[in-house]
Amino acid sequence: MDGKIFNSRGVHVAIVLGPAIFDLKGQKIYDLRGVNIYKLSGELVGHLTDAQSTKRHLDKSTDKLFPER
């Protein structure tokens, strides 16, 4: 499901479009398979806590994947 990703402080940090996660500049930064987040190299790096919502919020441990700009 497409939508926005917010960090644990409520700041919009990324966008989900299909099975991909893009930064706010439109560059693909991660693949999304279910709730799992993978680097483009295929390495598992984290997960989303609420994969069914169009507004996904990260827990603090996953914030580091999406630095604020």
C-alpha cells in the first residue's frame, strides 16, 4: 500500500510506492517486502510497524534508516 513514512517524532521522511521506498527527493533508497525493509543490495535492515496504514510511523530503532533533511 502506498503512503508516507514518518519518523518517531512525526517528521515526514520517506514515501512508499508499491514495493519501494523513496526519499523525499524521489530517489529509491530501500525495497519493501511485506513489513520488512531491505537495502537495494538485498540486506534486511528493518521493518515497518504498521504496514496497512497510508501513514506509517517508525519506532526509534528504525529512525536511523531515514535521516531528517
